[in-house]
Amino acid sequence: MADFVRAADISELVDPGKMLVDVDGEMVALFLVDGTFYAIDDVCTHDGGPLVEGELNGYKIACPRHGARFDIRTGAALTMPAVRGTRAHDVKVENGGVWVRLGSLGATDGPMSHATSAANGFEATGRPLPAAVLATTAAQQTALTAQETVAPSTTVASRTTAEIEVGSVSTAVLCEDSVRELLKKVIDPELFVNIVDLGLIYGVTLSPAVDLPGKQHVAIDMTMTSPACPAGPQLIADTRRSVGAHEDVSAVEVRIVMDPPWTPDRMTDAARDSLGIF
Ligand code: FES
């Protein structure tokens, strides 16, 4: 077991407060709340966000990048998009200093992978997952590149979100609104919220197909919650399938746009509610 290391002077923090400290070369977020010090890794388990830069509210720290909340006492992940806890560390106060011992407590909810949590039927908040969500987590991911254009098809080899939700060819009048309705059937496999309510759709453009009279080419400007979003290929594939299922669509073009970057305030209230972000 590691030794306690003096990380800060008591006087360096006001209550409530937070600061970044170096403990044996590791970045640790140190907190003082109601007279007690706490320490957790300064790493959001969703995508590496610096927790100490987030908003501290009671015993909860919100990741500044996508809003996941963690319990500073235990490191437990409380809300999506984080699904596993970050490490919490022992802390003691001695000789005017705050001493931290790395890793002795571990992450209280352990390395709960998405697949594991879904298999158990619960998300990070402890709420049961809806049946549709459990079905989509088993979907295979298809590696596709952004900006690839394909002809629409209702036949897919793998069981995907779009296949489960769309089911058949849409006959609604093709316009921007009907495209957005089709996009609502594409569910982010990490967050379990549709990509429209997540605020991932920056634009929808329809233009007449050159070689197919009566058909339209649909271009979709879409972003991701982070540049390295692991769900990206699946979201692109499902977007193309969902919109391509419309009988008047000649082709679907998905253009990935990272500027402006996505932030949680792009989400609708419904999405924020379902993610437990208030
Ligand atoms: S990096 Fe923390 S919520 Fe995404």
C-alpha cells in the first residue's frame, strides 16, 4: 500500500473549495466540504475531462466537458455520460497539512463498462434501463468514414439502432422537419438519447438529385460529444440508414463538424432530464 504524501497545506483551501495537487506524479482533485477533505483522480472516466475545473455543488463535482457528475467522497459516477467511477483516495490531516494516499479506496462502483451496466439493466444513476436501450446496446458497430455517401437501403446485415427503430420505409413528405423526425430514431449508444435532442445535428440540407427526378440528396451536418467519441461510426451509419429509409431520398451525406464544439447546453430539456442533468 502506498504511503501518505503531503499534498497541500490546510490553509490553501477555503470551505467549500477545490484544488489540483500532485501526489506521487498523479494529478488529484482535492476538495474541502463541510470541514472534511476528500481526494479523487482528476480524470473524468467518460473522456478524460479535468474534474477539478468543474462546478462543485455539495459533494458533487460536474465534469466541465460534458456534465457527468461524480461523488467527491467515493469517486462514484452519478450521472451520464460517465458510467464508471473515478478513483477515490484516503485523506488525513496532520501537522497543518493535507495528506493523500493513492488508490487505497479504489473506484467504488468499479470499472462498470457500458455493456456490463446495460446487461445488469441499470445505468449509472441506478435507474432501470428501458427495454429499447437494452436492445440497442447489443447492436454491432459498423466502421464507416465520415462524408461517405451511399444510396439508401432498407436491407442491413447487422442489427442496428436504425433497424430496430425505423423498421420500414418512411412515406412522410420529405422536408427538413421530416428528416429531423427520422434522425430522432438514431439513439446514441452511450447516452441512450436521440441525436436531435442531444443537439448533435447542426444542419439539414435537401437538394434535388441530379440523376433521379423526384428524389432528393440529403446532407446532414452533425457533430459528436467529443472528437474521439467511440460511438461515432455507429451514429454515422445509423443516421444514413434512418434517413435513407425515406422513399424520396436518393443519397445521404453525413458531414462531421467539430466547430463549434458540442456542449451540454445544446441538449433539449428532455435530453437533460433523461441524463439527470439539471
Ligand atoms: S469528459 Fe467528462 S463528461 Fe465527458
